Amino acid sequence: AKQKRFLLQGDEINLDPGVGCFITMNPGYLGRSELPEGLKALFRPITVMVPDFQLIIENMFMGEGFLESKALGLKFATLYFLNKDLLSASKKYDWGMRAIKSVLVVAGTFKRGDPTMTEQAVLMRSLRDTNVAKIEGDDLKIFMGLLMDLFPGINPPRARDMDMEDLLVKVMEEDYGFTNDPDGYLLLKICQLIELLGIRHCVFLMGNPGSFKSSLWKILKNAKTRRGEKTTTVDFSPKAITTNELYGFVNMATREWKDGIISKVMRELGQIPDTHPKWIMLDGDLDANWIESMNSVMDDNRLLTLPSNERIPLKVHMKMIFEIRDLNYATPATATRAGIVCM
């Protein structure tokens, strides 16, 4: 209508032609609801295409301060394209934009941390260190083969914090009576968890019952506390309660808001004034009904949006760690949002 002013719920408002309203949606699976027809009619549908990952990667490399961004972008895009084709179609593998971004963040950190290292070696190390934790079996052989083909003769050692590793072994032996095995399996998994917590605020510890998932975070918590980073953890099972008890709900009879466990825990941890690590441990299998509502917490928004219109932020020093058996009932939206340590 080309109007300059319009009425909205009785108020006259200036129309700003530079403001648009968009809804991104991907309905059609459990835990998602369709848009109401009345709302759908007000929006014009548009389809979006898959972007050129190589171009995006090149630009992000430039943003992180890399000089060989064109050559590195080509190698990175080629590796992820081949991974998609050659590795098994497991739900825990994600070769999309979120995974690319986390590798680039790590690469930028490595580059600034060790300026003497060549850019090819920096990228090789970050691709290897961020992906090895979730790839297992024959897929790992294929992945390492591809890496070696793309980066011939380059195999920089893993970045290790020896002081932290010594402390972890001491905690294992003194607090838990474990003996550190010669291959250092548990130590490696704890180090992979530390690396993932550095780049992701949500992590899946994935493995069968009895595969040291709980020991992993308990040992790391004790080690961090010994080092002066007092770590607070809240541990509960989301499958033992209903979704309403987890997130909270509005009592229809009295119109009162009743807090759920996760909303109460997140709010209370956020109100503690210090910035020591705080972990919310969700120990129970994933299912689309309760995990879908967690999507806004797990992506870059880091906000828990409640039915009462309250938004609770997950602060920078707060992390969510999920102990799960598998991703059989997780949607692609969930699987791509978290880092994964396979036990």
C-alpha cells in the first residue's frame, strides 16, 4: 500500500522500509510444530539454496588473519565434500556450516598461539584435533588418509598441556583409584573434552553404559577445582521427568508460571557472581520431545526461551554436557549443534 504510517493494535507507527520479518523453519519431524495457517498466509514463502562453502571458508580464513586463504579454503571444502561422500552416514557426523565454523575458530586460535607454524600445518592440526574425537573405526582410517593426501608430509603433534595431564593422572589415582593405562585412553578422552569445551558450549559424551562417561567429567571437574577453577556441576536425568517439569509451564487454571528444573538451575547458576566454570549435566538419552526446545540454548544465541516469554542466557562460563548412548532419536538440528566425544 506504500503507506508511511500504519495502525498496529491501536497505535500509529512509522513504517521503516529497511525492516523485514523472516521466519526460518524446517518442520515435519517430531518435536516441531507447523505454522498456523493464519500466520502462514501473512508471509511469502521463499526457498533457499545451498551456499558456496568454499567462498565462505575463504572469507572466514581472511577474517582469522590467514594469508593463503584461497588455497586453504579449497583444501578445507574438498575434505568436507569427500567426508560427506566417503564416510558412513552416521548421525554424529556433521560436515555443515556449524562444524566448519568451529574448525576455523580453532585454526585462528592456533595461528595466534604459534605464529612460527605454517598455515597449512595450522589447518591440518585444527581439522585433525576437532574431528578425531567423534570419528571411530574404519571411518577414522579413511579420514586420516584424506588428510594425509591433502596435506602431504605435514603432521604436526597434538597441542598438549602436560601440567594438566599430570594433574589429571594424579586425580585419577588419588581420588578414584584408577591406574592410568599405558595407551592413555581415558586421558586422551578427557583432553578431547577439554578441547571441545574450549570451542563449544554444548558437548555430547556418547557411549554405552559403563564406558567411563561419568568418570570423564568428574575427573576433569576435580582437576579444575584443584587448579583453582572451582567447578560447579548440577547433574540430573531429563528422562526421569516430564517436559513440563523440565522447562516449566503455565498453570491454565490460575495462569501462574511454575518453574521447571532446567529454567531454575540456569537462572540460579547465572546469578552466581563469579566466572568459575559451571556445568549443567543432563544424564539421559536424547529424544526429540525435550531436546528440540534446547535448540536455542545450543546454538549461538545461548538463550533458553520459556513459554512465560522469559529468556534465560547461558553465560560464557556455563556449559551443557549431555551423557547419551546414541543419536538415534536426535534430529539433524540437534546433532549439528554440539561437539561430540565418542567413548
